[in-house]
Amino acid sequence: MKAEKSLRVCDKGHRYYKSSDCLSCPACDKENKPESGFLSKLSSPARKALVHEGIDTLQKLSKYTEKEILKIHSIGPASLPIMRTSLEEEGLSFKE
Ligand SMILES: [Zn+2]
């Protein structure tokens, strides 16, 4: 192990140790990445409603039928195609 880790401070003031020349800050990387890709595609009220129901991953979403999802307050029919596409991208689908 010859790599020496050195303390770096990013623009936002996070302190982290990196041994490479890579300057990406792990804390910032995390902040930039939404929990789940599909949530970031939805409108803010729909996203909050899903998270409120505990549906924060596509795997959890796939356990619901489209009808059940539409029953959730603040989720409109416009959100469905976005969710359906996201599910399909992962090889998943709404419950039949
Ligand atoms: Zn940072």
C-alpha cells in the first residue's frame, strides 16, 4: 500500500480523505444523487406522496397496482407513464 491519503476540503466544506487525484467529494456525490432515479423524474407533490407511503424504490412501487397508486393523494394520471417507463427500464412493472 503506497497510496497516501490526504485530507481534502471541497467547495462546500466537506472534509474527506482521498488517495487518488480524483477530486470528487463523497458527501457531494451523495447529495447530487437522488435516492432513486424515478423519484427525481416525478413532480414534487407526487414524489412526496410516494415517499410518504414508503414507496421510495422501484421494487416497492412494483408491489402496487396502477389503481392503488392513483388512489394516493396528489398522484395524478400524468405521473403514471413516468413511473411505468421507469419500472420497465428496470425490467419491472406495476402489479397486475
Ligand atoms: Zn462536498
